[in-house]
Amino acid sequence: MKRGISIGALLLAAVFAQGCATKHYGRQDALTPSEKDQLTCRDIDLQSAAARDFIDRVNKESEFSGLDALAILIDFGIGNQIERSAALESATKRLEELRELGNAKKCGAAAV
């Protein structure tokens, strides 16, 4: 009985450790219809800069660390790679939407 409890506790600890080992970067939201209507060319430029800063931050934070070593032991680092890819994909999509909006509003090269 004690052995079963010990194994259960070990499995539970491994599950919690995996959640702690995966990095979390957040996401960039898609443009809403109201944003598309209300953003000025200057706003588009600022939003584009913020999305590029987000990409730079994700790339910097995804560099190898002790957390990665733990993630590799638990899930071979797949969770961190999936999280990084999803974060970068959301920012790339937002940048593309901002570029298209800038073109539609004829903002010029500075806004994209």
C-alpha cells in the first residue's frame, strides 16, 4: 500500500514539474474589427514595433537555461518548442495584419 502511494506521489510530482519546466511567452492577439477601424498610421507603427519587440523577447527568453534542462528530462523539450512556435506565430500573424492594415490605409513604409 505504501509503495502504491509513493509511486502515485512520484507521478504527481513529475506532472507538476513538467508544468513548471515549460516556458510561457504569452500571445499577440489578432486585430479586432474596432482596432482596424480606429488605428491611425502612427498607432499601426507603434503596434508593429511592439510586436517586433515581443518576437525579440521570445527569442531571447528561449535561449537555453536550467529550465530547459529540466524540460528535456521530462518531455524532451517538446513543450518549450511548441510554446515558442505558437508565440512567434501569433506575433507574425499580428505583424502581417498590421502591414495589411497599413497598406489599406495608405500609411507608407514607416508604418509597416
